[in-house]
Amino acid sequence: MQVVDPANRVINLANDNLPLGARFFVAGSIWDLRSNSEEILQAMQETFDPAGAEQQPDLHLRFHIDFAINDAPRWATPHFRALDHLYYATYGPCDSMLVDQMSRRVIGSFSPALTHDLRYWKQTVLPVLLGIVSASIGVTPVHCACVVKGGSGLLLGGESGAGKSTMALSLSRNGFAYLSDDCTYLSRTGAGMRAWGLPTPAKLLPDAVSYFPELVALDPVLSLNGEWALNVEPTEISKVERCLSSTPRWLVFLERKVDSSPVIKPLSSGEAASRLVADLEMMPPVIFDQYEFQLETINRLVDRECWVVRHDLRPEPLARLLAEICGSD
């Protein structure tokens, strides 16, 4: 296979020209990687678990590094374009990838400068890629944080600014394990469902230092969504432990309410589903079946305990309140 990159270079992405290969387990799916870069392989290994060579891949990745490029600039924010089942992402004039959602293949050409930045790969390139390909590999992203207790997941939904990230870390200091702070990935196997997170930093609003004083030395950075945030490694906060998957059991939507007393109400499955579906990316007609699969996943997710909590509490008392919803078992 050949691809012409933005600099009009023709690049051969045949397997025999990409000597390195490995398979990885990603949010319930199998990714097959071929590349000529040890560093990309390392970034994948530090982000995802290895998968056996006998397992059938759900996604094929072919990433080529042009070592002849010297100083390649990187744009401040990535750029994305979509046309039907094709999705194009570019991070600089010499760094781009093309996703074919129908064939479940990704081809990319990158400069050595981008390849050397393992943190950028682990915190930006790979999470963004998972978001792009999720529908085509049977994975459903939901705009929720998630914490885990006894193997059961508590999903925390709500609009931006509702406090999902802060609450995930607060609960993780009170008997739960941390899974994700903003986006949780759902996979299905038969009648079963799993919730997955990525080993990426949590993003907190700058005022979170009033709840977590140990973060006072961190400087806010500009996120891809245009918000200033603190990038926090959760396990660096006292008593917080990570967990990368769970069985979803509870779903709670957080809402800000200027009042002295919190309100806890059960939420119907239909209302819970409509809140989550609003964040799904619509698919073009040629791959609309992928969108329908995600809708079915959400309908199965909301067939369990769903609540809405309207509050004006600080994180610690709210964490205790949510722990009560989940019970003592």
C-alpha cells in the first residue's frame, strides 16, 4: 500500500517495509501494529496491554517514520477532517494519519520529532485515535468519569464543569479505585459489558488545588477542547489507585444546584440514554450500522441503577453521599 503525505512524498506501507510488529489489547479490542519505529512501539507498550498473536485483530495500524526529515514543526492543536468513512488527522506538516472506518485500517506518516515525544503519543495521539476508531471496532465512548469498587463501576456523567474529574479523584480517596476522569469506553461480549479507561493523566480545572493542595505546584496547560487544565497523574494523589476496567453497575449524573441541601432522584432509563446519546458522534449513512451498535450499547448500559444528583457540596461530602448510593458491599 502507498500513501501520499501532505509534503507530496509517496510512502510504501507494505508490511515488509515495516519490520516491527505487535498486537495490543485496547478497550476490549485487538490492535495490530506494524512500524519502523521502536519509539512508537514503546508508546503503545506503555499505554496498552499486549495481545496474543493468535487473536484476530479488530484494527490494523501501519505507521511509517521518515527519518530523512530533520526539524519538523508541530501545530499548537491537531486538525481533523472527515469524509464519509474516511477520517484524516494531522499534527503538523509532516505528521498525519488516515483512518478508514469501513476497512478498520489506519495508515500514518510521521516525523522523527513527533515520534520522539512519547508523552505526546500517550496523552494525545493514541487517545484521539481510540476516539476516532471506536465505533468501527465495537467500542462506545461515553462522556463519563468512572471509579471502581469491588470490580463494579460507578459512572459519573454530567456537563462540562459538573465536577466529574474532581469527584472521581475524591471517591478514589474514599474506598474506590480510579478508572477514568472524562471519557470511559464500553465494550460488549455477548450479554456482558466492560468499562475501560486509559493510563493517561486526569484533567482538573485550576481551582481543584483548593481540594487537592498537593497540586499547587502544577501549572495549567491548554487542553484540546480549549480549556485550561491541570494534568494530574492520579496515583500521585494520596490514597489513589488505578483500575483499567470494570463491570458497569451504577450511573450517576451530577448537576450543580445552588441550594443548601442536595437532591437525589432516580433517573429513568430513557432519560439517562438521551443524555449519553447526545455526546455520540453521528455516522454517515455508509457506516450507520456502527452508530446503531453504539446506541444499543448505551441502551444496555442504562438498564441498571441510574440517578441524578443535584448539589452544591464540596467534593468530600459529595463523595460520601455517592458512596452511600453504591452501598456498603
